[in-house]
Amino acid sequence: MSKKIYRNILFTALAVFACSMVFIFGGFYHYFDRQQSERLQSELEMAASGAEKFGTEYLMLTDFGDSRVTWVSPEGEVVYDTAADAGTMENHGQREEIREAFLKGTGHSVRYSATLLEKTNYYAKRLADGSVLRISRMGITIGAIVIGMQQPIMLVLMIALVLSALFALRLSENIVKPINRLDLEDPLGNNVYEELSPLLKRIDRQNQELRRAYTLAEQDRIEFTANVTHELKTPLQSIMGTAELLENGLVKEEDIPGFAARMRQEAARMVTLVEDIIQLSQLDGGDSLPLESVHLAEVAKEVRTSLMETAKKKQVILALKTEEVIVTGVYRLIMEILYNLCDNAIQYNRRGGSVITEIREAGCRAQITVRDTGIGIPIEDQSHVFERFYRIDKSRSRRSGGTGLGLSIVKHAVQYHNGEIKLKSKPGEGTEITVYLPK
């Protein structure tokens, strides 16, 4: 009797465990695989726009991270590749995704490694000249995830075996009387339920936290997608409206340059927005970036030079107070921190105002402070300014070409360096933002 009970309990436990693993692994794998696919398609759109406008020079100067970009001529010959010498590569005209792009405009395929533990996603797009640009990235399969989880899975199976044996033993001893509560004891007389109860409660709490995290992540993704759609729709409508006026001959000849300039400005705004979105996606993805010794004073001087013309137009004075401070970090991200803080301080300043950038040591950390004499930030908005697409004055932000992502990039870049960011502001008197980075 006890053997039969043991087999039934063990089979039920294993069936429940297997179903749980399928749902958990399948759900998370599908979510992250979809995230990677969406990011690859966004990167492809950006790369295609740059390649059509600037050619291979754009691809050579752009850092695509772990992604590989290949440019194929209408005859299938490889024109450029970010990971190999194009001259040594075979004709790609018969590759599935490229052949599909030639026929339909876009193409997609997935190829698995010999062990089926890795796969490579390929997305391709046909350009205006008939050539095809392809982007690819390698990822792991669900089989690799299961292999990586071998130890936890074996541990759970061992627990299932032990618990099934204990349940079967207890049930066979008390088969004739009802069981109102779990009261299991091992051969030494220890109460198994009382010993396992804290572990079971902890597992339940962790499961609840995972579900909440997954729900929040999904909500953030939906909100982010809606915001991106809205932000891209505005300049697109403006470009389409202007193009329609030009197409129908409703614009005077002397006004055409002005309309063309407007279309160029809106297109430039879209490019900037897409670049910011890609950068945020890379930071969200936790991609490993190369670290180096960064001289903060040199970065601040470079940012000041880049923004000098913008400051002159706004009649804002740029000033530096720097010490020789060196941190180990990602140069590009630190440049983004200083550039976005100073650019915001200029855009939301008053004529005749000033922006002061101060860099100094603060114990074991580097301190970067950007202080302006601008319009300030209302108290009710100060806790939201680092959120994506959050704007205090939407009309002014759009007039200045802002995407609403600058301070969000600053926050993510600071978090990447395990730093800290603080904000002090008073409406009408200015804003001071301080960033602390570990040296």
C-alpha cells in the first residue's frame, strides 16, 4: 500500500513540477526573446536610415554592441560587414532572410547552432537602391537555460523524492483515520512540516515578487511603446503635411526653402529620438560596456566646446570649475551625463543666465555638479523629471528639439556606474543637479 501511495504522490509532484517549469521557463523565455527581437528591428531601422544617408562611413563609425551588421549588394555580394572582411565572404544572395528582403522589402530568419543551445536572429531590410542591410545577434535557447538550471532542478527533484516518501509513510500508517492537518514526522521524531514551513513561505513570497515584477515590466513596456508611438507620430504628421502641400503645388516658390528646412528639422528630431531610444534600450538590457580611465575635466571641456554655439544663441554663459579627477567608467556614458545635464541647463535658462559645471573629489567618489540660473523646476515635478518622456513644459521642450529622454539617460548611466544623483531646484531661481560616481 505504501509503495502505491508513494508512486502516486511522486508522480503528482513531478507532474506539477514539470508543468510549473514549462510555464515559467516558457513565459520568461518568450518575453525576453520578444524584447531582443524588437530591439534588433529598431537598430536595423536606425542603421538603414544612416546607411542610406551616409553610406558605409556611418556603419564604420557606429558602435552596434553585440549586434552584427552586414550590407549586401543587389547581386548578393557583401559590401560591408562589422565582424569580418567583406572581400573574403561568400555571396549572401541565397540566405533566407536576404532573399525574403529582396522579394518583400523585409526578411527574418533564425538559425541554430549544431548543439541547439544557441541561436542567431537575423533581420534584413531592402534599401532604396535595391541593396539589403542585415542585422543579427546571437542568443541562447530554452535548452541552454534548462541546462544552466540543472543544480536547482536536481535539488527540487531530491526534495520531491524525500517529501513523497514521508507523505507515503505517514498516509500508510494513518490510512484508516482522516487527516485534518499536515503532521509529518521523520524516523527521528522531528516535525517535517514545521521545519519546511519557513522555506515554503519564502518560496511563495519570491514567486509573488516575480509575478509583480513581471507585471510591472509588462506595464512599463506597454507605456513606453505608447509614448514612443506618440512622439514619432507628431513629427511624421508634420513632415507628411508639408510634403502634401509641396506635392500639390500649394507653396509659393520663395517659401519652398522654408518648408524644406522644416521637414529637415522634424526628420532630425526623429533621428535624435530613435538614437536616444536605442541608447536607453542598451542600458536597460544590461549590456557589458568597455571600462577605461576617464578624466572628468577633459570630458567637461569637450562638452563645453560642443555646446558653446548653442549657449551663444541662448545668450547663456558656460563656466567650468574643475579639479583633476579620474574615474574608471564608460567614457561614452559619462559624456552623455555631462552633455545632457549641460544641454538641459542651457535650454531651460534665461537670457543672460549662466551654467556652471563643477568637478571635484568628494571622499572616495567624484562629484559632478551642474548649476544654472534658469526657470527652475516646481516641487511637484521634481520627483518625475528623470522619467522617460516626462516634460514640465511640453511646448517649450519640443521647440528646443528635446525628446524627453535626456534626464532618463542620465539616470540610467549613473545607475550603470553604481553612482548617485541628487536634484535641488527652486522655481524662478535655477536648478542644481549633482552626480556622484565611485572613483
